[in-house]
Amino acid sequence: MRSFFRDVPMELWRSYRWQVQNRIKTKEGLKRFIELTPEEERGIDMTEGLYPMAITPYYLSLMDPEDPLDPIRLQAIPRVEEVDEGVQSLGEPDPFREEGEIPGLTHRYPDRVLFTLTTFCAVYCRHCMRKRIFQNGERVRTKEEIDSFLDYVRRHEEIRDVLLSGGEPLSVSEEKLEYVLSNLRKIPHVEIIRFGTRLPVLAPQRFFDDRFLDILERYSPIWINTHFNHPKEITEESAEAVERLLRRGVPVNNQTVLLKGVNDSPDVMLELFRKLLRIKVRPIYLFHCDPVKGAMHFRTSIDKGIQIVEYLRGKISGMGIPTYAVDLPGGKGKVPLSPNYIVNREGSRLVFRSPLKGFVDYEIKECY
Ligand code: SF4
């Protein structure tokens, strides 16, 4: 597992701070561990100053140094396609119109609000839907900005669910985290607090710290939505992170993004969802890749996503099959998509296509 870092003492390897302090951010730094392809070298050069690169030693250690198409490499090492005007021409920096009056705050559904706490991430995922926010450097919201957000939530009594995101919301200091959570918990109409975090995947060491976990436990109910995209990302460390969260009463759900070359294969997805259930993470969403400038090269067809969920049915329990959804541009909401199993309908008689092969006549009789 620690492949390139066998000499690093275990105590440091298990430290989140060490992981963050030793992130690889340059081409030269990366070449110390991996023989980059000319394509990757050009990708790093051409995206410099536009879309930053940072990779934790932990996430780097998951890469196959021999395989340029390794799914971890594709998610973490810049590619020239990110800045190819032809490929990216139909993408937009902010297709969901997230930016509003209060910095970092998006209020799309009446009962829910999203707040981005920071523009820092442990790893800058090449497919990120918020690539635009990383262009101005790593920055945590100021106390004044956080107070404006809290004030907004206080004034809107319809908000019962707060999603803290980023960037990486769980990367902020314990003091800032406690400030946000304690103040949210003083607002009577806030029932649920959720974090959209990829730290269980990119730096699970964050959850090896009891003082940090104490804070999450103190402000229960807290939910975590994480973002595993490939079975290779499920490791002993990520399983330990999840276990530690569950023991503190924090449920962990997963949202996967369908990414060309990374996970657009029914068998890869089946393995991913089986492994997630094994570590007690429920896959809730499989998102079609958003039309984001800089990430358009990861997009596949909608048909591919439907084929994948159709393949899963019958091979894994329903608990392991996420809802495949498209997030509509313009902030118009998420649309669930699923295969059609009704092949004919005549009056009260339906013909279903069975996920286990064949067709089944089904009489709908209503009871009065
Ligand atoms: S961790 Fe999340 S917010 Fe950060 S770059 Fe990756 S996908 Fe984007």
C-alpha cells in the first residue's frame, strides 16, 4: 500500500497533517515517484496557473506506476484535454449557477442550503465540478463570511438541511469547524448537517484523530456524503476511516461520478458497489458527469449510465444500486434515470422485462 513511501515511519504516514504537508504539487515532484508519459507532462505544463495539481502521498501510493491509464492517475494527474478548446467548448465554469449574493452560499431547494467552507482540497480531482473555485488559490472562508452564512440560515426558517462542502470542508481547523457546527446547532430549524467530503478517499488519515471525531460526534446528527469512484480507492485505510465515523454515529453515503476511462464499465461499477457495501458505505447516487469546463473529456453518454445500472440489477442487492441521475444545468435539480422494464401495456395488463431474463405478464388489479 505505501509503495513509494516505505521509509516513512507509520506514525507520520497515519498523520493527516503529514499527508497534507507532503502533497506533490509539481511535475518534478511527481517524477520522483512515477515515470510520466509525455502526455501527462504536457498536461501538467499546460494546466499550470489554471487548474492546480496536488496529490497526497496516500493517494499517489494507489497509482500504478506502469499504467498511464490507471484510474487513480486519470483522476489526479492533469491532462492536455483539460485545456483543449475543442473538447471543452461546450462546458461552462459554473453550469449550476451556484454563485449567489453571499459568497459560497447556494440556496436551490427551499429546505436545503449549500455552503462552501474553503477552496482547499487535499487532492485536486481532475473531474471536479467546482474546478473554477481553485483558480484563485487555497482559501478558507473568513469569520465574517461564515457569519453571513449563519445569519442567512437563521433568517430562513424553511432551511432544515445544511450541506457543507468545498473544496474540502473537513480540512478546516478544528476551531473553525467547531465554530460553524456549534452555531448551526443553535438554530432550532436546522435538523440535519451534512458534509460533502472526499477525505475518506484522498486522505483517510483525517479520521484517525479522536479529537476531530469528538467534534463531529458532539453535533450529531451529522451525515457524510463521500465520493469513491473506483474499487482501487477502497483500502484498509479508507475502511478504517469509515469504521471510525460509524462508531461515532456518523453515517457515510457515497456519490460516484460516471467518468470515461475511470469507471465507465459495468464490472468496475459492480466491484465498486460490492466493496462499498463491505465497508458499510451505501452508494446513493451515480451522477452523470456535469458539463463543467475543464472536465468535459470525462463525459460519457447517458445510455452508458443506464446500461450500467441495468447490469447491476440482479447482481447486487438493491441497497448497492445507486440512483443514476443527471444534475440539470441552471440549478434546475436532479433527474433520476433508470432502465425501462415495462415493454407493453394493454389496459390493466402489463408486460415486464425481468432483470433475471425473460418477460412476465402482470395483471394490475386495483382493490377498492
Ligand atoms: S475533493 Fe471534491 S471538491 Fe475537491 S477537487 Fe476533488 S471532487 Fe472537487
